[in-house]
Amino acid sequence: MTTAPHTLRTAHLTDPIGIDDQHPDLSWRSGDGRQQAYQVQAATGSALLDSGACDLWDSGRVAGTRTTGIRFGGKPPGARQRVWWRVRIWCDDRPTPWSTAATWETGLPTESDWAGAQWITARQDEPASRLPLLARDFRLPHAPVTARLYATALGTYEATVNGAAAGPALLEPGYSAYDKRLLYATYDITDALRAGDNTVGLSLGNGIAHAPRVPGRYAKLQVDHGRPRVRALLHAVHADGSSTTLVTDPTWRTAEGPVTLSAWFGGEEHDARLAPAGWNSPGHDRRAWHAAVPAPLDGVRLTARTHPPVEVVDTVTPVSMSEPRPGVHVFDLGVNIAGRPRLKVTGPAGASVVIRPAELLAPDGTVNQRFTGSPCYDRYTLRGDPRGEEWAPATVYHGFRYLQVEHLPGPPAPDAVRGEVMRAANARAGGFSCSSGLLNGIHRLIDRAVQGNMFSVLTDCPHREKLGWLEQTHLVFPAVAGGYDVAAHYRKLVRDMSDAQTGSGLVPGIAPEYTVFEDKFRDDPNWGGALVLAPWHLYRTYGDTATLRAHYPDMLRYLEHLRSRSDDGLLLRHGLGDWIALDDSTPKAVTATYAHHRIAAALGDIAEAIGRTGDAVAHRRLARRISAAFHAEFFDPAARTYGSGSQACDALALEAGAVPAAQRPAVLAHLVAAIRAENDHVTVGEIALPALLRVLSAHGRDDVVWDVLSRTDSPSYGYQLAHGATALTERWDGPTRGSSQNHFMLGAAAEWLTASLAGLRQAEGSAAYDRIVVRPAPVGDLDWAGAWYETPRGRAGATWHRGPDIFRLTVALPPGAPSRVELPLPDGGRDVRDVPPGTWEFTVPGDWSRRE
């Protein structure tokens, strides 16, 4: 018998609680066999579901092979309702058993569901330097059978119940357009509550919502949406069916907390002597506390956070410690991370320890903050506990490899400070390895930079700016999604883009738009086009049509904005060009028009995917017109090149399909010659790099990519490794130039490593990995390479080994449509085979001793 479906997910999450969507999309994985049809049932109780009495939905048998993006079509469950659902499928005209039930739970989707919960904050005293604590003591007649805490803040907050953290999430509620939208989180606090006395505590920070200029502290920009404030609702259900509801209002009590400074860019100061002992637990004496005061936020919508929050995912201990100056100790963590320091210290009350994070060292061995924002430091003032004290900042995070610790009250232990690695807790989804330490190192650099910038938005760097520059969300999507499950996360990023879109249709270069940059930084289609291209990646990778439908009108508005600035499809004076390129001769018109073409072409496919066939025809017609205009404007028939003749110009022309078939061999040859003329180095920036690597691979020149990635002199990935980089840097020569040491914008090589070298990729025209192509490229002197990826249908993998007289390929294909394996042959040809799901091994004998 065919096994039951498994890995059921709602809105790309496993058993989520607190979602707003009354009709979320559902997905599952088939146990085995090819799905012909499915049936979904949903109910408000597990017993109802088991009995088949589905009071919410029974889809009946629905023909189709889709396993993702199935919209819940039943009765809206309303607020605070748990839904049980299950699925079965038909394979070979026979139904499988029902899956194990999965659940989702709605939150507070409408304003009325917040039941009188007010925005509150502390009484304003002058000067107001310390961040507030808020608490509410209450009694429960019985321990609850279920209890939820719904909370949000302007700024950041930490929620506790009876002295313990409500959950692992940090720096909540994450970035949003604070004048339009704030995210709320739902916490399962059932086990934290008890019969009798209980306490909910909330400590506030400024976050980026309130980032003023602080004398003596670095600040990239100034943002002020108002003082920190919080809104929360607690709902507990008891065994007898009764419930207790608690809301934020003036009955809450407030006091000044121990955080005396919370500067998003400049650091945090915490005076432990000012922390009221047991303030967030029952029994605390609150006679000196004040009543909370209402602090309304008008016109701001609350939206559930339906993506993984920022959490501590790892802890790094120092690999060495030095003392470049008396009393100044520098700890080297050995790897560049984003997160926070954690201090362990013993000393007298009032001793004040300063921690300065940095990515680089100065010649004298002290930290160098020149390229990451200076001065930036955290300060901890001891309360004087003889048993020792441990602390980490709660309202900020940093990017760093080195921690300079000053004013320790005694000699430090080697682990006096550690680094807590923080990022959005997206699950690991893929991996790559091979027989080359250099290529493994390149993949590791890119992966660490992705992690270091994967917060509530994808940042450009975790130290100096912490802003959501949009070009990376689509240009380097394969590196991000190839390593992590970002299906839910990217929905949030796209909504940020939509919220940032202006009335004229423009999408700014950053989202949320916390500051307005000058025109070329604000209006470049390689940045703003993320509103179209990021949702398209979501659909291609995860089968997400809901995001396409929700934001298609926004995409049309953006396309109209580009039309208003174009000259018959050409964007001649637009934007930033091939950002951070070594060859700055590439005209901005080339990169901008290339983006215009990508956006129009993607919109054609998007319109088709959502059933807008007429629009699809029009968008594709526009894409062809842009491509023809690109060729007419930039082609040099004598030199067989485009624009300035730069590597970027040729790569973008080929990627955009602007090169007529008869000219493609010559243009490709010009591109390869340009790379060879640079001694196998690329001169492109972040816009052209993905296109260059894809174009070379698509035209059978993986050998050229191998030669590029094998370099260890500047400019190259290998140069960064050779000069001590542990995360991808902002510039090709970043470790010696300075600038950011944790940027993922040049991470396009990750796509080539997995999709071309290992050969694991999705078929053209496929969505949600309905069809897979395995086409390895055994180039150079590699002995083996492999990659794996958790597709929506299950894990796929490809690993090849090469010996002197045999090539061996092992593939794993998840349930779904038959896939294609293209085996390399010793003479350079391919043996193409259709392969069904399963694990397979192929061998190709011959003379494999030659190394290209």
C-alpha cells in the first residue's frame, strides 16, 4: 500500500500558532508514488476530524499533482481557533491512508479581537534615559489547559511569564514600516502559568523604531517613530471551559529598568544595580511602581508574525586572547558572526565593563571599528554578586569577530566573553561539498554571510547599516534559499517592499524605507524590481501563488513606474549601475535596461501562473521589445560586443536574450576572452555576477567558471580566504581594503557550485521542484562533488566521483514527476535519461584521467 502523505505545513510553517490568514495555503509531501488527486479535511477538534465530521472543510477528491499552495477553502475559523487538518492522496487510482493530523491556530486577525488591549508605556520623566519595565500580577483559579500571550511593541520587547522567557525569540517585533504596520507574536505559555499568583513582564528597548543621534555613539541614520510602547493580550482557557483574559491597560505597573542606553547602531548600556530583583515574578513589591499610561498609535495595523523569529542559534567561544594594552583584552572568536557578546564576570558593585565589537584589528592589536561604525560599544555595570554575573545585551545586536573588553575588575578567564550567533531561525535546507578545500571555503564564506544578514530583513551588513537593501533578495536568492527554508520569511520581505512602495509606483532601494536616499540609490530597477523578482523566486522554489496574486497589482504599478521613465523600453539614465564592479565602464543604461527586461519577462510568467493569460501575452511582448531595443542600442557589430565591451555588458546581453542566435558564439567568445585577458578574473559587480556565471554554464563553459573560482589572487573569492576572511566581504579585496567583512551580495557562486558543479537544479518551467535536472560538470582536477536540497516534495541529492577510468553519479529524487539525468561523457557529450523518483547510481566508463 502507498504510504500516507507527511510533513504537512500551513503557510509554509509546521503547526503554527497565531496566524491571521483565514484561508492559509497548505502543503504536504507524498509518501511515495505519483499523486493523481488529493482530499483535505479540516475540523475544530481532533475527535471531529478522526470521525470524519469535518465542521470546517472537506475538499472532496480534487484531481491534481500539486502538493504546495493548496488554499484552505473551508469556513473561516475566526480568532484564537485551533484547526486540525489531514490529507490523503490517490496514486495509481488508489487512495492512501490519511496523514497524521497537523494543526494551525489563528491569532487576533482584526482590531476587535484585541478586546480593549491598549498601547501603554511608562510615565514620561525628565530626563527619560532608562528603558521601562512593565508588569501585571494576576491570579488564576486553575492551571490552564491552553494559554496564549499575544504581544507587540514599538521598539523591541522581551516577554516573560513568572520570571522565564515566553519564548526564544529576540529583538521582537522585527522591522516593519512602523507608521503603517507592526508585527505581533503569539506565545504558547500554557506550561508557564499555574493556579494562583502569576506575573507577566515586558521589558522595552528602542530598536530601529527610535534611533536618535546619541552623543559619542555611532549612528548610520536617525529614525524616530516615538517612545517605546507595548500592546499585549493574554488568554487562558481552563478545564471547565471558563477563560481568563488579561489586556494591557493602566492597571499595569511600570518602573525604570536597568537598560540606561539602547542605541540600535551604537550599543547598549546596562546597570545591573538598577534591576529590581524578581521584578517579573509574583510577590514583587510594586508600591514604588507607577501606573502605565496609554500611548495610542493611530493608523498602525497589527499583523501576525508568520515567519521564524530571530534567535540565538549557536555560541562561539574565543580561539585566542591578547592584551595589546594594559587592562585591554581582545578576544578572537575565530569567525565573523552577527549576534551579541555574552559576558561572565565577577567583581564589586559599580565596576563597569566595556565591550567593543569589531570585524578587524588595528596594527597595534586593538579593535578597528573604522569600517563598521565608530564608536560602538556595550557597557555592563556590575551589581556586585560574589557568585559571578552573566549578561548579554537585550536590545541590540552587532557584527563582529573580535571583542575588546576593557575595565575588567580582575584577570579574565579565556571564556570571559563568548559570541552568541543570532539570525532568523529558518531551518537548514541544503548543502554542498567537494574535494576542493578552496571551493568548500568559498561556499562557507557565502553561507556565513547569508547567516550574518538573515534577520527580520535581509540586511546589507550586521554592523554599519542593518538595512534591507533589496537587490540581494533576488540576485542572491539561490544562495539564501539553497541553504535555508525561507518560504515564510520571504513573504514578509515582499510585504515590506509593498509597504514601502510610493504612490507613484516607485519601490525604493531599501525596505522598510527608514531613510530616503538620493535618487540613484532610491530608484534603480535592480533594487526596486525585487517586488517582482522575489515573489517569482518564491513561486518557482515553493509553488507560492498566493504571494503572486496578493502583490500582482503592486507589480503592475511598478512596471508602470518604469514605463514612465523609459525611452521605448530603454532606461538610459537610471540607478547605480553594476554596483561595486572593478570595471566601471559598464553604462548604467545597460544594467537598468537589463533589469527592465527581467521584470517584464518575469511578469509574463507570473501572469500565466495566476491565470492572467492576456496580461502574460502583453508582458512578454514588452520583454521582447526591450530585448530588441537593448540590442539596437548597445551592440557593436564590428567588435561583436555590447556597450563598453566590459564583461558585464556581454553577460547581461546574453542573459537577457538580446543577442541574436547568429551572434551568440562571437559574443560568448568575446566574454571568455575578456576573462582570460584578466588572467581568469572577473571585473563585474554584484548585478552582472549572477548573469555571468549562469551564462558561462549555460553555454558549456563551466571550465571558465572553475578557472575563475580557482584564483587566490585579487580579485577573487580565494583572495578573501587567503587573507583571513571568514565570511564573504563587501568587496572582492575586502580583507585588505577594509569595508564590511560580512556582506552576501557577491554570493552568486553558491548557485554555480550546487546547480552546475554538483549538477542539482530545478528543470526549466518547473515549479516547486515538480521536475529536477541533474547535470553535473566534472571540471578541473576535482575528484568528487555533491549537493542536497530539501525540495517541497522531499530531499533531492546528487553526488559524483571521478576516477581515472570511471565516472560514478548517485542521485536521489523525491516523489513527483520523472526527472532528467544528463550524464557527462569522456568526449564532452551527454547521455540524457528520464529517471523516476528514487535513489539511483550511474556509471560511465572511459578515460577520465584528463583534467581540464
